[in-house]
Amino acid sequence: MTGTQSEPTPKRRKEKSGTRARKRSEQVALQIIEKIAQRGQQPGDKLPQEPEMLEEYDVSRSSLREGLRLLEVQGLITIRTGPGNGTEVGQIDPANLSRTLGLYLIMSRINLRQLLDAWLTVEPILARLAAECPDREKVERLIRPFATHGTHDDRNVESGLAFHDMVAEAANNPVLALILAAVGYLVTEQVRIFAPEFELTHATVHSHEVLADCILAGDGDQAAALMLAHLKDVVAELETILPSLDGDISLRS
């Protein structure tokens, strides 16, 4: 036999992947969201009636309705029945994102301490960005109510969450703001579940005031340092009221 026999080509190993092809209902849900964005529609704006959407997206009635239900569960649309019925654009609410995020964290066996570690890592960055945000009118509008001699003096948990939400919004980075607001909502949810009578201490409210004053003054370094110190105090306080920071994250049923 002349020549050399070539080596057999090794078979390419098929890579494992956790992804799957989108169902038709998921595809139409994505198309609907893309249309909402392209049209610049706002919360409360009406979507087309079902016959029009069936034609526009070239989809079966069952797939369209399942796609709409997927969006409704995420809070991205509202489906109203009865007089004035129809489908409306929903609110972009971090609370809805947090519910989906919570499911992933629970399945990944992420505990509360790990969630809080992420909070401590990211939020000082947002405090710095808020202090250095060039849109000072926006910062003033969002942060002034929490500053010394401001109008925000509540001690309930929702008030504390509102302060951190405003810092995130003032940071002028909508991606980080949305993600961190979802994380903050999850942290607050743990308090609501395990310590429903919990209120912010006067020291916590005061630290919000000091932080707000610093952000309004435009001192990024100091704002980041104050936020980290504040969050460490909050975590220490949570350790005294929650069963265990090493326990699994919980969601209300």
C-alpha cells in the first residue's frame, strides 16, 4: 500500500448547554416588548386588541395568550377584564425582577449572607456615582428629601428601601440601578418575612441623612466610604433580628 493513512478525525464533543430554544409564546412575548420599546409606549398605554396582535405577530391564539401571560407575570403588562378591558403597558418595577432573581438564587442555594455581600460590594459604587453625577438637578430632586432637615423621617423598612432606591437612581446608571434595586428589595423581603415588626433605628435614619448630605456635596470618595460603613452596620443589625444569615433566601408565597 502506498502513501500514508490519515489519522481519523476526532469527533467534536458536543458542548453541554443549559440554554434551550425559545417556545413560540416566548418569542412573541419578546416581540411585544420590542414593539413597546420601539413605539416609546409608557405605563398605562394600551396595546392592540387580540385580533390585531394575532395578525401582526402571525401567531396562534394560544401562543399569543401564553406570551401575554408570561409578560403579565413579570409585571411588564397588565391585562384588564370587564369594562374598559384590554392590555396595557406595565411599570418597570424592580420588585418584579427581584421575584425572578429570587427563584434563581434559591435554586442556586445562595444564602442571605452571600446576597448581603453582593449588596455591600455594589452599593458603595452607586453612592460614588450619585455624588459625581453631572445632573445635579436630578440628584437634588431625588436626594434632598433624605438630607439633614429634609422631609423624610420615616423609620419603616420601606423608607430605608426608598432611600437606597433613590441613591441608585441618582447614580445615573440604569443597569446597575435596576439590578441593585432588585437585590435591595430581596434583602428587605427577608426582613419582612422574618422580622415583620422591625423598624429602622434613629442611627440608621441619621446615617441616611449624613450620606445624603455627602452625595449632595458631590464628594464621591466620602460617599462610597460612608455607604460601606452604613451597610456594615445594617448587616450587623440584621444578624441580631434574622434567624441566620447563612440560611436560605425565602420568598413570600
